[in-house]
Amino acid sequence: MIARRFRRRGQRGSASVELLGYMPILMLLLVAGIQLFLGAFTAASAENAARAGARAASKGGLGEFAAMRALQPGLRREASTRQDGERFEVSVRVPVVLPPLQGHAPTITRSATMPFVP
């Protein structure tokens, strides 16, 4: 025997309407997830650049040049470096997904210390 599914006439398309209602929440979660990823990626890149800059400066090289080369090209525009003795610091502004929030982008600062090698 074949079982038949009976639907009421008023229930047709209700799943589509419910999905449409959840769409703004899903988009907000997607944008928040992307922004969280960008923040973590920027922090890891800044840490790597600080290590590269400290390593180059400890050997008598140009730490700023090495740090900027270690950063991804998209992050170099909003980056700055500072050397204080054996400590090398890199500050990078986090890219923002939504353009209206561009003025509120946080800056991530990471530092590395490496002793000078004579």
C-alpha cells in the first residue's frame, strides 16, 4: 500500500517564508565569522612579522624591511613598526568586512624580542 501525504492548502511555501525570515540572522553570523577570521589572521601575520623584524634587526639588518616583507600585501598599507633595543613591535590595522565600520577597525600589536648577535 502506498502512503500518501496530504497537505493543507495553507501550508504550501511556508518553509520558504520561514527561511527568508532567518536569512538576516544567517547573514549576520556569516559576516561575524568572516570578521573573526580576519582578526585572527591579522594577529598571526603581525606576530610572524614581528619575529622576522626582530631576527633581521638582531643580525644587523633592516628590521622594518624584513617585517613588512613578512606581512601579506593587503596588510602592509595599514602597518607600522617600531624598534626599541632588542624589542621589535609591529602594529597592523584589522581589515573590516563592512565599509561603514571602517573607522572603527581595531589595531593589533605584536612584539618579539631577540638578542643582538655580535
